[in-house]
Amino acid sequence: MKIITILSAALLLFSCASKKNAENESKKGNKAENGLDIIKVKATTGQFAKASDPISSIDTVFIDGNTMYIDLTYGGGCKDHEFQLIGSLAIAKSYPPIRGIQLVHKANEDNCRALVRKRLEVNIEEIAYQQEEGSEIYLSLEGWKERIKYTYQSK
């Protein structure tokens, strides 16, 4: 009889822990196919930020439709970090035109030393050259070696 009681209690505790783990996973958000947590960001145009906390590295940048994906690594691990993508108001006159973009990182005074990897999913419609099907622009991201070609796609 004691064994049945102990097994029932263990089963009950295990099911509670599993539910709590499932709730925590759903709060983290979506995961990319490479396993990175995704942070959704909306790009804006304006003046570049004067201050930004450091980013260890920008590992991958690519565009799919009107969404830019940025895989990055930064130091922290104890607090939530915030990101913003700002497109310069000035556009270089070339064909296609070129717009500088800045990734702003706010670490919220996270002094932990873990290396954190995340994927930013950025809606970049606002930084398109023109919001017309096929409108092209090169985006020059600070900290990334190559220009990124963006072709606006209507919904």
C-alpha cells in the first residue's frame, strides 16, 4: 500500500513539474530551425542611437520577404535584452540606393558573463526604399561586412 501511495505522489509531482516546464517554454517564444530563441523587432527610420550596448558578434543576416533575420551573440544571461533596428533617413543615390541601418542593443544593466545567442526577426517594411512591389535597396548594417539587398514585396 505504501508503494502505491509513493508512486502516486511521485507521478503527481512529475506531472506538475512537466506542466510548469511547458509553461516556461511557451513564455520564451518561438524557436528558429537552428534552435535559437526568436525576438521580434520592428524597424524604424530616424537618427542613429548615440549609445548601444556591445554585441559580441553578428553571425548571420538574411532576408526572406519583408523580414530580416539576424543571428547574434552577446554577453549577459541574467536579464532580458532589448533590440531596435534603425534605418537612416539619408539614402545614398546609387542604383539600387543604399541605406545605412543600425542595430541598437539595450542590455538593461545585465552584468552576467554568459554568451547568449538569439535570432532577431525584424519587420523591415518601413525601411524599404519605396513600399511598392519590386522596389530595391541595399541595406548597410553596422557590424556586418556585406551589404544586404532588400526587394520590397507586397502583401
